[in-house]
Amino acid sequence: MKQLGALVNGKPIETAGTVDVTDPSSGEVFARTADCGPAEIDQAVMAAREAAASWRHVPVAERARVLREISRLIGRHTADLARLEAQQTGKPLRQARRDTEITGRYFDFYASAIETFYGSTIPLDDSTFVYTTWEPHGVTAHIIPWNYPLQILGRSVAPSLAMGNCCVLKPAEEAPLTALRLGELALEAGLPAGALNVVTGFGETAGAALTAHPGIDHISFTGSVEVGRLISKAAADRTIPVTMELGGKSPNIVFADAEIDRALPVIVNSILQNAGQTCSAGSRLIVQDSIHDLLVGRIAETFAAVDIGPALEDPALGPLISEVQRERVLSYIDQGRAHASIRYGGGALNGGRYGHGFFVQPTLIDGVDPASTLGQEEVFGPVLAVTAFRDADEAVRLANGTDYGLVSGVWTSDVKTAHRMVRDIVAGQVFVNTYGASGGVELPFGGFKRSGHGREKGAEGLRGFGQIKTAVIAL
Ligand code: ADP
């Protein structure tokens, strides 16, 4: 059994207690990591502070070179990283491979972004010269969830390092292994010791100690609304900035004039990818009543043909992350069963190919009351909730009718309908006749309403990790 220390100041550190890491495809513990507490967190933050004092002064071209080298090493180790990611999360191997490649792209993208990122001059009047410069925050804390451990690491650590910050990263207790491996690769790439520390452990102990530490200057968090609130309060106590990405209840809205053959595979993938454990999952289908029966029937047929199995066998659909998560998802399905109609799936899968893994069938629930718990709350499982609409006004009301506002998909052949929906939908990303845009690292991503605040990814993502200084010089 693998036993891994946390990575602090470039070295592994052990703790008395350990945290088990379970393979969701088999239900078996296959690794153990350090159970960091306040003492280890303090060591990591102090190491990051020391590294940050010099990293910010390293010339941009050199910082970019190190980031590109990290990307190159991720590329060289794609097969191993993808295997580890698939094993610890249960995601199908090809998805894990794609996640690894996207993570490499984040390091390349932010290497280029920082090389072309400048302040500005402001023409106030003839007697003053005004310019702005960008400066790093100092030490940034990164609290990462278990659903996309590598990708979310890439999208927040790469821009933070590019801007000149140093990082303390706490991966989720369920899936910490690829972050530790990436920390080692970053050292091999030439990143100074202490510039990226990886502290493993539980949220309530390691995570809470990190977010409360006075040596942290910025927090980026992706996870649940409940924990987001706790972290916001910890940040408020010390008035430090936070970036929060807190999930969604994102709809695909399908008008009668949509190209169904084009929409169908994308809609199905948007809810089954990563077994629906995706912040931006297309978990609601809002479909115009005249094509409702046709589309729901075809989705049910597609769900019935999905290959489900252990992550390393590279199925289309893997298990959920844990038994706890499976129970949660099944209880949402039961709520649907009580008031709506299960058109496909609805159960757990055990035995045979599924063994003791945490598998749930792809589940299609029709006639979901938009005001119900199932219509409002994030399920985080392969469960698609369907509601019909009559006209565009009703579609907008339904789309905006939850507390979330992360992503939306609109399917129509009418250009006016498309633009009207983009204007009226309250969400950080609106896709028309596509969904998710293949994880493009260039696309600013983040929520309206309870889905969070701040934007990650793209050039916007870099700004969140820096602060502007304005210089005013009298001539
Ligand atoms: P999920 O419901 O998807 O597991 P969470 O919001 O519980 O998401 O967890 C996301 C990340 O936040 C994980 O790394 C977890 O360890 C961490 N976390 C959980 N509770 C706290 C807390 N009180 N303070 C800081 N981090 C936490």
C-alpha cells in the first residue's frame, strides 16, 4: 500500500495519523496520505512566504519557462497521471487523460498569458504621469475538490504562480494523489522549493487551519456552497480576497427548431461526464413541449446503451466518488420517484463487473416540478431532471429559477432566439448549440448568484491572482 507524505518546502513530511484513499471502482483502500493539522499547515505557509519573497522578483520570462517545463513534464507523464487520477476518482481513463492534457495546457496558457500581461498608462493631464502595475498577492491558498483534482489545480495554481504568488494547496481528502505527484513534477521542472506546497488531510482540520492562517493573502475555493460560506467567513475575518466556484444546476434548453441529432450526444455527455459530478453538469433539461416526447425517448434509449464499469477499464460511465455520495444521489432519485416519473435507471449497481464500487445507473426523471428539491438542488450524480416549457418567456423563467447561475446551453436554429436567451439567462457561461466547449482553458468561468464569484480560466483568471498598483507622478 502506497503511503505518501505531504509536500512542504520541497520535501515529503509524515504525520502520526493518516488518511485512507479509496478506489471508488472497487471500494478498496489503495493508498494513505498524511493527516495534516495546524502544525504542518503552519510549516507550509511559512515555506510559501519565504519562497514568495523571491519568486515575485524572478523575471517573467523565467517564471514562464518554469511553467512551460511543468507542462512538458505533465505531457511526458500523462499516462501515469491519468491512471492515478482515474483510480482515485473513478473517472473513465480517457476522461482522466483529457483532464491531464488540459492541466498541461493551463501551465502553457498562463506562461504565455503572463508574458503578454502589462499594466497601462492613464492620460490624466499634462502635469502628471500615471501608470499601473500588477503585483502578486503573496501566498495563495487553494482548496480543491475531488471531482477534477488535476484540472482545478491547473486552473488556479498556474495563474497564481505566473503572477508571482506562491501556493499552499489542499487537495480533497478523497483524491489527493495527483496533486502530490504534480508537486514533485513542479520541483523537477525547476520551481523553487516552497513555491508549491501540497498539504493533505481533512477539510475540517487541514482545510480550516489553512483558510484561518494569518500568512495567507488570497483563497481560491471550489466546492460546496456550505463550505464556501465557512471559507468566506474565514477570509472576511482577515479581509483577504476569495475566488469561489460553488457549483450549479445548469440547464440545457432545447427549442422545437433545434437540430436534435446534434443536441442529443452533447446533452447526454453534459450529464454523464464524470458521472454527473461536475460543477457545470447539464443537470436540467428544459425542453419545448412539442418535441418533449421525442427527445426524452431518445435520451432514454441512449442511457440504456451506456457502457458502465470500473475506471481503468475505460467505460463511458464510472462510479461515484464514495458510498456517502451514492446514498445522497439515490435519495434525490427517491424524491423524484415520489412526484415525477423515472424514465430510465434509478438504481445502484452492485456485484459482477461493479463489485463493491459506488455505481449508479444513468437516470432520467421526467416531469420534475421546478420548485421541488430535485428541481432546485445540485445532485452531483448521473441524474437528468426534465421539465417542459411552452415559449421562450417560460424557458427563461425556468432557466433562471434556481439559486445557481453557472452555465446554460441553448439549442435553437433561430438566431434571434439564441441572442435573446444569451441576454436573458443569468449565468457565467451561455453556450448556443454546444455545451462546455471542450474544456477550453481560454474561456472565463465562474458563477452568478449562489454559484460563486470571481472568474477563473482565460486572461480573466490571471487578474484574480494579482492586484493593481496605480502610480501618480507629478511632472
Ligand atoms: P464536496 O461536497 O464536493 O466534497 P466540499 O465543499 O465538502 O465539497 O469540499 C471541497 C474541498 O473543501 C475539499 O478539499 C475539502 O477538504 C475542503 N473543506 C471541507 N470543509 C472545509 C472547511 N471547513 N474549511 C476548509 N476547507 C474545507
